[in-house]
Amino acid sequence: MIEIKITIEGTEEEKALLFNSILQESIDSNVVKVNKEKSEIIITPHSLNRGRAIMNSYISWIYTIMET
């Protein structure tokens, strides 16, 4: 099984801002787990292409949140 883990490092304030801004898509609820306590997003897709698409989406979302 494929597992992609995105771990966020930063101040507690930055992590709180980020994780309070992330809205998990209902269509991805079976493959994406957001763990606020560990500051990580875990993606367990059924295929590599789907995992890459979801990962890129979350990375883009994180970048947008942190830049605004």
C-alpha cells in the first residue's frame, strides 16, 4: 500500500493557522487523514497517480494558506 506523509514544521501559531484552514474534501475522506496533533497529513491512495494528484492539491493549498 502507498502512504504519503506531509509533515508541517513551524511555530505552534503557524501550524494552528494552517490546520484550522484546511477543509478536508468529503470525496477524499477515505484516503486522507489530517492529524492536527502530529501536524501531518497522511494520504493512502489506491493508485500512485491518485496519490500524486491529492498530494499536489494539498501542497498547493498549504502554500496558498502560508503565503496569504
